[in-house]
Amino acid sequence: MHLYIFFIIGCVISIFGYQVIVAYIIGLAFVFSIIVGILIDSWKRKNQVLVESSKDRLIFDINGFPVEEDVNSLINIFADDEQVLASKFIKLFKLKLFFLTMVTAYSVYQLINIYSATIDYQQDYMQWGILIIGCSFTLYLIYRLINCLSILNSVHKLRWHIDYHDSDHQRYYAAYFSCAKASQSNYFIPLLALVFKI
């Protein structure tokens, strides 16, 4: 739900010349997710990975008629070797790093353009507000870049929790990442969830 609100705010701000929020959501939430899904499906077809997924049932209304649709959601991937699993996640996180770098560079470019237009009209408070929002979002993008680099470093060093699943006399491994919250002890989330995290 918060993604839709974020998208609407981005659309409103894009009217004033800062389209990065919309580009970020479309690029990472849709284009990047489709590319990752295609990559994982190709690995699955080549029997390089097993895919853990869950079935979700979506019900939506079309012209007053309820339509039900079953959707598979990716949860995690399994590989028969820990190094193979690491190489797959390294590819996914490098792709995410590429997307984040491109959006961050686009944000800096847009901020420079907005600043040069705003500096001539010192009293244009709307443009200064957009500039402040743009700077804040650029800082968020830099935070996401640093976070992605940190996870990529952890994957390179195999600092993760491994779970395994036996299938047809073969052991398959899945990677989980440890997260700690102040209110809870450590808990583990599938590493694939961090690939898709916006």
C-alpha cells in the first residue's frame, strides 16, 4: 500500500521537474522484478536452481464481476552447491546495484537542473521545496546503494545462514540473512527478499 502512496507523491512531484521517484518505482518495482523473474526462470529451466514459491489468490472486480487469479510469489531459490548459490545472488545484487546507480545518477542530474533553474528565481519556494525533497530522496538512494553493497559483500564472504532441502537424493541449499530488531531477537529472511526490497 505504501508503494502506491509513494508513487502518487512521485507523480505529483514529477509535474515540477523531479521524475526520479517515479523512475525509481517503475525501474525497481517493475522492470527489475521482471528481469529477476526471467533470470530465475531460466536458471530453473536449466536445473541450476529450485524455486520456493507460494500461491496467492487475488480477487479483483471487473465490471461488477469478481475475478479470481492464482499467482505464484517467489520466496527463495535453492542450489545444489553453496558457491553456485552465491554466484546466483551476486549476479542478482550486481544487477540491483546497477539499477540503483543509474537512478542515483539520474537523481543528481535532475537536482543539478532544478538547482540551476531555481538559483535564478530566489523567491520560487515551490522549486526550493522540490529541491529539498529531491536531496532527501537522493540521500535515501545513497543509503540503498550502501545497503546493497553491504549485502553484496556479505554474499561474497558467505556470511549468511544456510538452510537445506533434500530432494531426489540431492541436497539443495538456500540462503537467509540475519536481521535484528530492537524488540525481537535475530530472525532470518530469505536473501531473495532483499533482492526485491525497494
